[in-house]
Amino acid sequence: MSERVSVRDVTKTYRLGQVTVTALDGVSLNVKAGEFLAVAGPSGSGKTTLLNLIGCLDTPTSGEIAIDGEAIGGLSSGRRADLRARKLGFIFQTFNLIPVLTAWENVEYPLLLQRRPGDAAGRVRTALAQVGLADRARHRPPELSGGQQQRVAIARALVTEPALVLADEPTANLDSRTGQEIVDLMRRLNRERGTTFVFSTHDPRIVNAADRVIEISDGRLRA
């Protein structure tokens, strides 16, 4: 498998008043194309910071990150936004759906932002069908269960056919049964489509389903 993500000696620090807080401390890792990878650790361990850096939502204090061989450290904000649109999908624990939009419109939204040619309606229809929500397309988020909202979020992340999906604690706000269904769904989509998934999680269901698990604590990867 080719290398999808390369992280080299990445450090991230923040200033809180007079105190410097180190969120990541010399992290290095590679993610292969098609991998289903879990970054596991307790709250405050640095796993969400790592995903935000890979996802071009933040910049490292030092070190280098590359996606498909393209170094992202020196990119302008516009180029970073373009890379996110072209190659990345995001799934959040709080779903981050737009409440006034229907499930269809939430999934369609990334395609409108990209102004991509082609059959947008067909893409949305396929994405909703893949997550089992073809019959909920006209429902708004408040009319959907938590599990259904997360399925919409997964469809939204996948509708642009990204090379890499970053999922930050995607089962944290779901009950046990629904959480397992969501894990099974993402694993199936990973296998069917070859999409690379990277999770931040402390959910044993995701850990057990992963191809590989990387443990992080106090901003450092455990050997």
C-alpha cells in the first residue's frame, strides 16, 4: 500500500497566559492508503490535536506533515482549504450538522462548496443509501436520532470521495448498540471503497475493529 499520511517529528505547543502547554511532543507516524487506523488515548492525550493537524485545521509548532506526498506546512490558508476540500472528509462526535438543512442538503453541502461538475444528486442519493438513510433524506437533524445524525455525517464526509476521512470520537455520544452499528458501517465502507480512516478514540469497539492501533499519552506515542 502507498503512503497516505506522513507525520515527522511534529510538536504542537500552546500559550495559556504565562504557561506553555505541549499538546504533541515529537510525534512521527505513517498511515497507509486504505488503512483503518485508531489513535487511542485518554482525554487530553493529544489525539484530537493530531487529527486537527493532519486535517489542516491547525498548524504544527515544528515538524512536517504530508498528505499523498504533499507537504502541508508551508501552504497558504487558501491552499490548505483547497486540500481539505479535495482530499479530506471529517466526522465529529457532535455530528456538526446544519440544523435547518435536511439530511439531503447537509450531505449535498460539500459538493456545492466545491462546485464540482457531474451528478451531485446522484452522489448524494448514493451516499445516503450507503448509510441506510435513503428514506430519511427530507428529515432535518432534530427529527433524527443520534445514530441517524451520525450516519448523515458519515455520508457527508464520503460524498466527495475523499482519500482520507478523519473521525474524532465518532461514537462518543451514541449508545452502545448504535455505536457498534456506526463502527460496523465505517469498517464496511472502508473495505468497499478503500477509503483511509484515522480515528481519535478511546472506544474499544473502534480499537477492536482497527487494522492498527497507535496509543498516545501526554502528547507522545507509546512504543
